[in-house]
Amino acid sequence: MKRLLIVIVILVIFGAVALALLSRTDRSPGVAPAIAGAPASAAAVARGEYLIKAADCVACHTVGETGKPFAGGVAFKLPFGTIYSSNITADPTYGIGAYTDDEFVRAVREGIRRDGKHLYPAFPYTSYTQLSRDDVLAIKAYLWTLPPVAQPNRPNELGFPFNQRFGMLFWKAAFHKSGRFTPDPTKSAQWNSGAYLAIALGHCGECHTPRNLGFGLEHGRELAGEEVQGWRAYNITSDPQHGIGSWSDDQILAYLASGHAPSHASAGGPMLEAVAHSLQFLNPTDATALVTYLRTVPAHEGKHPISVDAQPPAVVASNATLPSPDELVSESQGLALFAGACAGCHQWNGSGRQTPYASLQGARTVNDPSAKNVTEVILQGAKMRVGDSDVYMPAFADAYSNAEVAALANYVVAHFGGKHAGVTADDVAARRKL
């Protein structure tokens, strides 16, 4: 018995040492590549304002249109419970006003709070770890100029053992690599700027990279697509069929700036928020650098490959005002619903009316057999302001039953993508709870 206890003690000691080595943090300040919208010569507050927009912090730390900016409370519904974002205003009691520079940098890059407790990776410190110290402190400088909000943080709703923050130490040992961004000397300055924007500041991989069973990013399949908060974050690798390899530079730039890429996509859900709060404000030079980097991301078909058919039979046989003759004589519930609420904007041939955002031709959303994004946008609608224009689609969650939403989603995918979706009323009911 005594010998067994000695063995256990030795194993615990070795385990603790190994864990400490695996989870050690990189304390180097790091040097960021040139960011056109936040030049090193600019004042810290001005740089921080640009950087915080590029990082889209407001989307995760502000509740909808009614919440106070950066006061937290946004729900992240995950397989193991719900996590609520923190108050990151300069309020000293409920926010982060008492944080020193070192404490703020440690929280952003290593996911460790001022009290030493570990943050959950819903906060993307796994990407922010690559930010330079100067960039992190510029963000802090800008946040400290905003009105502090005395709003308490909402407690997370996590069951055991996920509610034990010390467990994050083990998660970090397995999935978090602490370290600053290192420019690739074999690549151009433009590519390195784009890589820093995508990997570190914009943390694109946090939504678009598949995750493993431990909720860690699968770095062997960067940007190959994942599901986030019920929405598909589609494949944005260089794959020409399943990613964005066939998109022109101008189409990608248009999508970043406006949320619409002609003949390819209109943003919805979390991506719509990213465009509204972040991507549209990128300096054109920075946006071009981001495209330069995305062009080089290795092609992957992803976990949920989608083949786009821009001219399925039903669309070819339809015109702007009428569906195909075969559909006219059908008694499809989905067709009737589309005729009543959708055709006036989207049109039967998917060309869109009044606004290019209503175009459905060639859209990956309507070619996705899961119909997840189609279902979500029917339920939630879409709303964002781009420049001086408002983009809007009404929500139908209250207008339609679960069976009607399912019928409409199935029809949209069948008509505009030529694919079978098979959404059921139970599926819609489950999605209403997300």
C-alpha cells in the first residue's frame, strides 16, 4: 500500500511538472506587421479604435441593439452549456477598469483574469495570443476612453465539470499554444499583414476552422468551415469548389466591404455582424492584404462539403415573375409560402429585386443540403447597416409554424440549389432554442 502511494505521488509530481511545461506562456512582446489602418506612428487611442473594430470586439461584448456597448452579456450556447461574455468597459467593479497593463495583456493573450482564474475559450485568446503587446495596449487605451458601465457580469450556465475553471489549465495544455505572430520572411509584407489580420486580430479561424471533440481548433484544416451558434461558417480556404478559390479578388473584397459577393453570397448571422461591425471598416490596403493571405490558405473540402449549382433546373425554367411550369401545377406548401412572402424580393429565378442582397443565384446558402443557414435566416431575418445603407430581411419566427418554416426551407434549397434538404418540424423546433 505504501509503495502504491509513493508511485501515485511520483506520478502526480511528474504530471504537474509536465502540465506546467506544456502550459507555460510566451512573455515576449511581439512585433506586428504593418497595419495600414493602424500605423505605428498614430496615437495609441486612434490605433486602438481601429484595432478593436478589426477584432470585432463589440459583436461579442454588446447585447444586440439595446445593450450598452462593451458591457457584456452576449450568450454563447455551446454543447456543454451557455457562456456569457464579460463586461470590458473601464468600470473598476464590474468591468476591467482595475486591470494594470500587464494584467490586461495576460487576459487577452493568455486567457487569465486579474484574479488568476482561467477564461473559457469562447473568448478567442487562442488567436489573440499572437497579438503584439503594443496592439493589445492600444486596444486598452481606446477602451479606457469609453464610458464605464456598472453592469454586473451574468453567471455562466455550465454543468459539472465544465463549471470548474481550473480545468481550463488542462485544456490549455492540450490546445493552447502561447506565442506571438512571427512574420514569414519568404512571404511579402502584404501577405504577412494579411496573415496577422486573419489569424491574430480578426481571429477568422475561431469561427471558420473545424473543432475537435475537446473544442480545440483543428489546425490541419484551417478555415475549412464549422458551425457556430446554429449557423454554418462556410469554408473559406482556397478550394475552388468548396471554398472561395473560384471567387475573384474583387468579389472577396466586395463581400468584406458590403457583405455581398455577386453570384456567390450575401452575409447572414454572425458573418453579417462581422461585416456590420468590423470588416466594412477595414482600410482598403488591409482588406487587400487579407485577400492576399486567404488566397494561400491550403484547399480543403471541409467536414460539410457543398457543391454549388448556379443554374439548377427549376431556376432555369423560371423567370423573375413565375416559377417553372411544373411547379405551377404542384401543391407544394413551400412554394405557396415562397409565393406569399419571398418571391416579391428574391424573385423566382433568384435574381433579386430592388437590392443585390436578395439575389439567390449561385449562393452557397441555398446549395447547402443541411439548410441550416436558410432556416436560421427565415427565423431570424437579417439587418445591418453598410455605409449609409440599411440591409433588411424580416424575421418569420412568429409568423410561421415549425412545419411551415421547414417546408419553406426545403423548397428554397430544392428550387435554388437543386438539392434535397429534408428539414423537419422537429429540426426547426430545436433551432428555435439555439
